Amino acid sequence: MVNVTLGAKEELLRRKADEVEESRELTLRIVPGSTDEPVLVPDIRRVEDEVVEHLGTPVLLVAREVVRWLGETVIDCRCNPQGTRLILREQAGANVRGRAHLARRG
């Protein structure tokens, strides 16, 4: 199961509206990037996906192998002067990779 904070769900919903507004079928998907850091890409839902919803709207798709790859991390958000960033952070008491920025693949 993917752990996503309420703030991150709200940010994902905003990003989905900004980035995939043309198609109701597209949602953001988290995938490992080229440097093994996670990135977000627009994609369609697959039967085996774990789907994170906010206010009844799918905001994040996660394949089974990515759920395992993420382990006990939490998808969260941080606000700074440059805007809101989605991050991965350790779940309290878990032994995971640490923090990583969740970027968008262009």
C-alpha cells in the first residue's frame, strides 16, 4: 500500500488538473527515473495498479512493482518560495532510503 499524505493528495489533484486536463482517462503515475529517483508521468490506469484517490478522483497510479520499490516511504509535500514540491520521506520508525524529490518527467 502506498502512503500518501492529505497535502500530497491535494497537490497531486492540482497537478493532474494542470497537466492532464485534456483527457479524463489520464492520471499521474509514479515511476523510477533514469537515476532511480521517482518521477511523475501522465498515463492510463491498468487493472493491476494501486490507485490513490482524493475527493473521489484518481490522482496517482502505482504499479505493483513500484509499490514494492517504494517500501515504507510516504509521499508528502513541502512548500517553499519556489512552490510546492512532492517528496518521499521516511515513515516514522521505518528503515527506508531517506528523502527524495518527486519530479515531473517532461
